Amino acid sequence: MANTLFKLGAAAALALSTALPVQAQNLDTVVATVNDTDITLGHMLVVRSTLPEQYQQLPDNVLWDGILDQIVQQQVLADDDKARETARVKLAVENEHRALLAAEAIKSIADTAVTEDAVRATYDAQFAGDGLGKEFNASHILVETEAEAEDLVAQLDDGADFADLAKANSTGPSGPNGGELGWFGAGMMVEPFQNAVDQMAVGDVTGPVQTQFGWHVIKLNDTRDKEAPALDEVRAQIETTLQQDAVKAYIEDALGKATVTRMDPAEAPLESLSNMQLLEE
């Protein structure tokens, strides 16, 4: 489709609009006939609805010519003696028909799942109250061996500056910044690191703590209660979750009501799944 549209060139973009009169605009309006097969406005609208967004923005007259040219070419080839309605073609049409109907069902379910009341109820359930947990502000010094970490702890006990030691010794990317990691929520750090931080009070230094990255000396700079995001910041995420949950529930319910009979797996001709020659019969 993209190649067809691009071939129209600049000249096509300047062509006169061929839009149909208002009174003629319906899905059954015949816009072309190839041999004895009618091509309708409905056929063209379906093609346009599946175009990538960048092509949707092209002028109507450019799209009209490009879409109609494509459908005409397809019909000419479909009428050709070389076109055979093989098992592959018949089954592909059945699969496509089934997929389109399923997609329409999913769209309908998803569209009705998102209401303002549902969005706000989900937001309140996730973010209302005091159960959002804490956020931590910590610094660390990462070294390769436990002995190095123990030596750093001893230096800190003797009054050394944490940031200076981090700049001089840490192998982690935060070293040049004095080991500062900034704010992070529970679960954002690897488990041994997070477990250590959970047990610390502000101002505490602990170590050595081993993770898959090496040995850490950790300082807890501050903590704060996690603040709920504004509704608009998470609206899209909530809407997606509502849609996914609604579709999943609907499918599970539909499967429960449907009569489904499957071949016994022990009798399934698994090797036939690789026999593509069957499609050419």
C-alpha cells in the first residue's frame, strides 16, 4: 500500500478531488468495476482504516487514487488465470474473518470498560490512604571484595567523609557523585540492598552488604512517605488496565459458556503441523 501511494508523486497531490456527491455516499456506492466485479466505497473505507497513521494524514484526493489503484490491481490479479483458490487461500480467508470478528468483539468490550467512575474507583483503590509505602534516599560505595568494604566501614567509623570515600573508591556509576543514588521506592533495588535499607534509620551506615554487583557500604540519607501521583499522570495506565481486565474476564466467561471439543493430545498428528504442502492441494 505504501509503495502505491508513494508512486502517485507530487503530480497526484495536485489532482482535482474526486469525492462523490453527498447524496451518493454510502457503503454500496460503486466506484469502479473490474470485469464483472464492483468495487465500492465500503471497500475503500476499509482499506483506509487499516493504513498507518502517516498515510491517514494524506489529502483525500491522493488517498482516493492510491487506494482505488491498489484495489483495482488486486482484483485484476484475482481474476487472472494464475490465481488459484487453493486450500491456503480458503483457510486464510476463514482465519482472517474469524480474527476480524474477534477484534470487533474485543474493541467493543474495551470501549465500554473505561468510564470515569471506573477510572476514579481504580485510582482510589490503588493510591488513596496511607498504604503507598516509603521512599528512600541513600548513598553507597561499591567495591569488589568484602575486605575492601570492611576497610571503608572502619574509615567511616574513624570520621572519614562518606562522599569523599565514594568518589575515591566506588566502582559504581554513582561514585563520582559521592555515591548518591537519589530517591527510590521499595522493590526498586536488588533484594539484599533493599533489605538492608529497610532496617536502617536516617543517618545510619551499614555494610558490608553483598549483591550480584559486589560489596556495598550503604548510608541512608533520608526517607519520606510516597506521594500519590495525580490522576492525569496515571489515567492512561489505569484505562489500559481496565480494558485488559475486562477483555480477559469476558474471554474467560465466554470460554466457560462455550462448548469446546479438542482432539486428544495423544492422537494429535503433530508432525503434520510442518507439512505445508497440504496447503497447496
